[in-house]
Amino acid sequence: MANDSPGMIGKGIQIRGTLSGSEDLVVEGRVEGKINLKEHLTIEQSGIVVADIETEQLTVWGQLSGNVDAVSRAEIKSSSVVVGDIRAPKIVIEDGARFRGNIEMDVKLPPNI
């Protein structure tokens, strides 16, 4: 039987090192290092992540310091603080979100530009 609930790093948990997996993950605690996920990473309002991230999809409600490579989408919610570069084909930054960094959406420019 498949488990449809995401993995969880609770508010009282701190992790340092490389975190990888093939399931959705929700971070309510603190993660430092590197994250490599094949699915959706969600950083909740209580979550603090200081890491470079490679994932399919990212949603940030909390704090993130690090560069992001998202295969499909990165969403920065109004309550979040993000410092780092983001590369994804779809990027949403809501009003009120605080962001410092560069955005790359892998757009192929026409030859005359």
C-alpha cells in the first residue's frame, strides 16, 4: 500500500548534511546542507532551510537561503524570505514575499535578440 502523506521534518528537528529522496517532503524545522528531491519540497512558515536545492517542485512559506534548481515550478509565498538564485521554467513570487537573488527561467531567445 502506497503512503500518500509526505515526509515531515518537524519543528523541533534540525538536520545537517545531504538530504535526498523520491517522495514529497515538508520542512517545519531546520535543514542545513544540500537537498535533492525527485518530488515536491514544501518549506512551512516555521521552516528554515540553509541549503542548495534540486527538486521537481518547490513551495516556500518560511525562510530559505540557498540556490534552487526546480524541474517544473518554484513558488515563493507572501510570508517567505528567500535569498539565493532560482532556476525553474515556472516561478511565482507572491506580493509580500521578500526575495534577493537572480531568476533564470531557461527561456530560449529568438536569434535576433
